[in-house]
Amino acid sequence: MSILEFVSRINPVAASGAVLVLVGVWGVLARPNLFKIAIATSVMETGVNLVILSTGYIRGRTAPILDSAVAGTATDAAGAAARMTDPVPQALVLTAIVIGLAVTALQLSYAVRLRAAGGGSSIESYGDEKW
Amino acid sequence: MMRRVLVFLAVAGLAWALLPLALGAGVPEAPGALATAYLTDAPEDFGAANVVTAIVVSYRGFDTLGEVAVLFAATAGVGALLTRKRLGLGDAEPEAKPAATEILVTATGLLTGLLVMFGVYIFLHGHLTPGGGFQGGVVIATALLLGLLARPESKLSHGILAAVESLSGAAYVGMGLLGAFLAWGFLDPRALPLGRIGSLVSAGSIPVIYSLIGLKVGAELSGILDALKGDRE
């Protein structure tokens, strides 16, 4: 397989999502700063969302919203369904984004509390918690 | 050294696992049976033009109720963690925050009303256009964030926030129960007349539920932003 053929097979949305997931995992595993870990989790979530979204896109189809763009008249529901992408991953990602935001806010609050209690913001200062 | 090798192995393994997806392994030629059923049924059953909204609010409405509960729990957690007492500030005089620039203050006065209006527009049209309660709620929360930035000394009224949040949450469950009594099941949007597809008043209770979600999310995110300021009693 030539390099050109390999590049043409890459799904750009899923590939960039995969890169973000890897960056996030590296950040969580290798960075000691609690705030950076929280942001790395957020980056990882963005990547996962992109990968999930990419599985719902179907080439040549449009957003799953029934309007004059997909159904000449807004009554031809069966024909319109053949011109729309998969709505399920989009609905899942909508949920995931909100949960991700809640998790990030909670993580950052814990980091702020730990630092306010004098524990420092590096995960190395919590050696006692190590198993 | 050992740790670095382990981290490298974990990242490389995950990259290997993600490679087929990056090459488009998960992308189907046509939606599966479930997605096709949603695409054809949502406009017919519920009169909802936006299929994603129909899935989020009615087909998987129970998930969304749980999601709103998770967001509420996170808001309560952030609020409980970041009080002045818990942050060790105690009764110390709050330090004077630098005043906002004139540009920010003027822009806030001009933009706040527009942002709230835009947020309301987004969640009222959730069943017709891309958007909905969560997106609209976030836009409303940005209006409050601007206000907090322009007037650092100001305090949000927790009574109003709590009232908006709990009333809209209770009304959300109430709309769900209405579906159980008047239609086929909990959160069934057919409790209200479906109207003509594509018009503002259509899709049964979907726009009502999504507007309630919008108000609730807006109030919760404003609560999080206020708590993150770190001067809650």
C-alpha cells in the first residue's frame, strides 16, 4: 500500500480525535500537576467525542433535521431519511459534552481545595494515597 | 524511567487500538436499523423536525433526566467544595478585586440582554434547528459570566438561582408524568398536541421540556461560575 493510498483512507475527524485522546492520556499519566491533569481529561473527552461523532457521519448526507433542504416538501419523511446522517452518535455526544463539563468543574474544584489546604498542586505531594 | 516506559506503552497501545477507527473502520455506508427507525419515526410520531432533539428529549428522555441530575450533583459538589470557610479564607476581609476596564463594562451592558435573548431563542427552537436546552443554557450562563467579570464585587442571588433550578427541574418531571398519564409513557411528548411539523408550536411537549432544561442548565452553570469565584459564604 503506497503512502498516498494510506493517507486517503484516513478519516480526518476520527484521526484528529484519536490524536487528542492520546495527548489527553499522556497528560493524565505523565504530568504531575493536578490542574494539568484536569485539563488533559478535558482534552481526552474532546477526542473521544470526535471519534464517536465520526462514526455517525455518512458521506454525502446532511444533518438529521427535516426541513426543505432534505425533503423538497416537508412531508416526504421516508425519502428524507435516506439523505440524513446517523443521529444516534450526535445525541450520545451531546450528553457526553455536558457530563464532561460537570466532571471538569468538579475536578478543578478538588484541585483548588487541595491546594488551599496546603497540599500543593502536584500529585507527587500526595504520596500517602499511593497503593 | 520505568514509569516513562509504562506511559509510552500505554499511549502506544491505545494508538494501536484507535488506528482502525482513524482509518474509518466505524463509518457505515448507511445508518443501522435503529438510526433508520429514528429518522423515519421521529417526524411522524412526534412531529419533531430535529431528530437529534427527538432522541435526546423523548426516545432517550430518561437518560437526559439522569444527565440533568448528574449536572445538579456536580453543581452541588462544586458549591460545597468552594466556600470561603472550606478554602481557609474564614472571616478574613475579602481582598479588593481589580476593577474591570471600561470596555468590558460597556460591552457587558450592551451584550447581556442580547445573549440572554439568543440563549432563549436557541432553546425555544431546539426541535427545529441545531440547538436546544443545553446549548441555550450555556449561552445564558455566558451572559452571567460577563456580568461577574464586569462587576467582580457583585453577588448572584442564590435564592433566584435555586428557585429557577428547582422549579424547572420539578416542571421537567411534571411534564414527564403528564406524558405517562395522557399518552403512552413517561416523557412521551404526545401529551400535548403535535401541531404542524416545522412550526414553532409543534412536537408536543418537546419544546416545553427543552426550554425547562435550558433554564435549569443556565441556572446550574451560573451557580458553578459563581462558586468558582471562590467568595461564597
